[in-house]
Amino acid sequence: MPELPEVETIVRNLREGENFSLPGRKIQSVDLLWDRTLAFPERENFLTRLPERQVAGVERRGKYILLRLDQGCLLIHLRMSGDVRVEPSFDVDGGRRASALHDRLLFYFEDATRLAFNDTRKFGRVWLVDSPDQVLKDLGPEPLSEDFTASLLAEGLRKHKRQVKPLLLDQSFLAGMGNIYTDEALHLAGIHPARQSDSLTEEEVDRLWAAIRHVLSEGIRQNGSSIDWVYRGGGFQNYFRVYRRVGLPCPVCGTKIVRVVVGQRGTHFCPLCQPLRS
DNA sequence: CCTGAAACCTGTCTGC
DNA sequence: TGCAGACAGGTTTCAG
């Protein structure tokens, strides 16, 4: 589930959800159910350092969730199938609530609630570090920040000679884009996903810049996208123009949407609106 | 520098 | 029904 809009939605809910908010809670104990979920530090260090730590704030950077603690910072990357839940620690009978299928890490708080990290495919990772920069140092700009201008995008695209879609997916180029929002942005901008990055005209770059910001903002406004069994709650899938719409008509021209593979990723586009040569 | 393949994992869906 | 194969919202590492 996790591209920028889905992670942003999760972060907002953790920070100030309907029935809960993480800031202010103090960790009592931690249960690590799948060792490889932990990227840093080693198990013993992680388990002994966390009790008594208090959550100071919740932030997002790219696709990372940041839990700022009174000492140190927890980073969570959901990768393909990760998710988090907040729920009571105990059942009605007073016993500790059993973990759910595919729960990998549980944080128990002093107020009898817990945060569960659930991840079917085990790709997700968690870090506990003094400074988040240790993990985030190679990330590109935040696409929705004021720093990310059309001319900055133009400069970046010019600097490389790569297919534009894999470049947009490269987190050191731009932080937060994933397969869905990249396909959607390229369609909105009328750019073929395999176009060479340094071949885009100024007009095309401007359209791409606006399209990236538009699809991400709309994604957040819709609380992300829900597809298959993974994510629930979001509604942006109702507005997909090309993603997983093979054979269905392009919303602009009616041509059938096709699927190809670009940079090892399933890629959806309109052959008429997104020609390979402009 | 760029591209593609493979690895890390589990689950679902499709076609024979 | 069973089974093989493709595919899934991500990232890293390695070969050419």
C-alpha cells in the first residue's frame, strides 16, 4: 500500500486520529516477532533501549514514517505490504491480546494500547537511530514541498539519461513516488514512461511537475488508494486513469490502456496520449 | 552512468 | 480439482 499519499495518511492518523494519537505515549515493552524486520540496531540493543521512551511526534519523509522519541527516533518503512494498527493491548478477559497473522513487531504503551507493525511479505524494515539522517541522507526532494520547483525537476531530468519512469521511482531523485502515482502522473502529463529523461521539452517538464503534485495531493485528499486486500479506507483507486486499467478506455481519448514492463515494473499508459516521440 | 536480472517474501488470480 | 506461472503499491545488490 505504501506510496507517499498512503504513508502521509497513516502518519496523520497516528499523529491525531479519530480515537487516538501517539504523541505523549510512553513505551512499556516491545515484542519483535520477526527478526529481519529490524534493520538497526541488533535485537538486544533495540529491545532494551525502547522501554521508557516517550513518543514526541510523528512525521513523514518520503515513504518513511518517523516516530520521534524523547531520545532517538524510530523509522518505519512499509515496503510492499506493511501496515500499522493501534489497538488495545488486552482482551476483555484481561489477557494480553494475541498477535494477528503476519504481525512482525508490537510496541506496548503504558496506557494499555499497542502499535502493531503487520507485514505479510516481510519486506518492511524498522530502524532505531539517534538521528534519522543516518537513514534518510540519500533521499531526493519532497515533491510537495516548496523547494521542489519545476526548474529543479528540469535540472534533474537533464542531468540524467534514463527512462523517465524508473528515474521518478528512484528515491534519491524524488522521495515518495511509487508505481501507481508515477503511472498516473505520466498519463496526466501526456508523457510516455520510457521517454529519455533529458529529451523532455520545457513544456513537458512543466506538465510533469504539475501532474506529480496534482496526483499526490489528490491521493492524500482521498486518503490514499485501496487495492486488493492490502490497504483499506482510501478512495483514490476510484480516480485511476491508467493504473491497472488494461483494456479499458483512456479517460481522455477512449483508446484502450495497455500494460508493458518498464524498469521491471508493470506500467500502464495510453498509446495515443503518451507517444514515445513527441 | 545506465539497464536488466535476481533476491527478499507471501498470497491471489488465471489458464491449462 | 490441481498445479504451474504470473503478478503484486518496494528496495538493494550485482553483472554487463
